[in-house]
Amino acid sequence: MDTRQLEYMLCIEKHRSISGASKELYISPSALSQQIKQLEGELGTRLFRRSGGGVIPTADGNIYLSGARQMLKLKQDALSRICAMGSGEIESFTIRLALNKDFLSFFNARIKRGFETAFPYIKLEAVVVNESSARDEVIHGNADMAFIIASGIKASSLDSIPIQKEILHLAFPSWVAGKEPSDLQYEEIIRKLRGIGYISSPFTGLSGADMYYLRCAGLEPDTLCYTASYRHLKELLNRQFAYGILPEGFIESGDEFAHMPIRPEAYYTLCIVLSDSLSITEEVRELILIFLREFDTDHGGKSMKDVLEHG
């Protein structure tokens, strides 16, 4: 990167003089003036003006100088980091990320490998949870971040970054609705569901929220069983002897059960949860961006269903 013109500008600002700056830069005053005129011609504006106090920046010049300082700092920071890595002086550290065991294969293949290649001095450590909440691991200081499906209940001491959101559907035997379900039938559907059993979501952390949503809808579920996965939940729902809750993206045209959005409207949100003590460094920002890119469905990224069912 050729940053000479930026350095020339800042030197003139410091000395308030073309001649003073030229001495520090070891170039002639005429050559320095020519460089500034060339830059002004490219930008289409004057950058300096003469006054009683010497050569001072114009309003446009001050804007350019502000950007010049930032660019030179970025250059210096990058050079310092490269030198530190080459000499082994850069400090290595670990970022602990809590996640459910179902996310582990996705994390290792799509997040950990690429991140550690880009930042070899940082180790990503998976804190795998089973029955406990990944968010709790962050709250208790056992992890720096968590990759979770949130149900709307959030600890106020944590920041969360949403990655994807899916509306929740009430899935039930097709005979309950008779024809295609509609809003006009909703109360009648709820009444009929009170006579059949409920199949719980596979995640313990979400089943409590699902129960809350069902009660808000006017149901007091009689739980028949707890499923091991969403694939298993769908298989049971397709047998049409019970009802359950599914994210909208999990429902396919070939499914035999009927479904409609639960009321009042409810969501699952796939998100990154951050500890309030975690410093948002360049590396942490890049880690978050990797997650966002992986789940950018508009550009071929994964869906919530992809990760839960296939890893």
C-alpha cells in the first residue's frame, strides 16, 4: 500500500509549512507542492490554504486528514501484528464457545477449522452441553460465548446477536382441521387438541418455552413422550396421533400433518450470546461474522434445519 501522500498531508499539517514538512520528508518543497496539487486534482477540492498562521487545512482537508490518520493506524497495527506473529511475541489465547452436542459437528467443520486457520494464535474450545443450557455456561463464567436456539427468555446481563428467526407452527393430525386450517378455525382446533396427546420438542431448554406458548394458546398439554431429534418429532407427527410444535422451516410439502402458526405468534431464534466480560476484539468480530456468513441463506448459507438435522 502506497501511503506516501497520506504521510505528506499529515506532515504539512504538523509543520503548517511546505518547507518545514519537506525538510522532515527529505524531498524538495516544489516536489511536495506538486504532490499536493496532484491529490487536490484527483479529489476535485482544495486541501490546504494559506493564512497568517501558515498553511492550514481547509474543511475538506480536515475530513481527508481524519481518514488519513485512520488508514495509517490500520497499516501500522497490521505491520505490528505481522511482526509479532513472526517473532512469536503475539499472545495466544482461547475463546470458549458453549453449544449443544447437536451443533458440535457443524462447529468443528464450518467454524473452528476456518477461524483457527485465519487466527492460528487463537484456539476455539467447544464447551458441549447436554441437559444444561449453553446460555447458563456463559452466565456462570464457564464460556465466553454461546451458540443457541433462543426461545425468547433472555438473561439481561448478556448481549445476543440474532442469526436466524423462524416462526413456530402448531402441527396436528389433519383430521382435526377437516379442511385446510384457517384463522377462523383456530379456536375450534384448540378445543379438539385438548382431547389428544402432545409430543415434546427434543431440546430440554426449549420444551419449557413450548409449554408456555401452548398454555398461552389455551392448551394444557398431556405429554406423551420426549423426542430425540426434530427428525424423530416429524416422524411421529406424520403418524397423526398427537400434536407438537415445529419451526416453520422444518415443515415440508410431503408432510401429512396439518399445521398453522401458533397464536400469539412465537419464534425460535438462532443466535450468538456474548458474555458481558468478553472484549469485542477484531478476532471476536470476525468469529461472529463467520457465523453470520454461514447462515446467510440468501447466499447459500445453512438453515436452522440443516444444522439441527445434519450438522
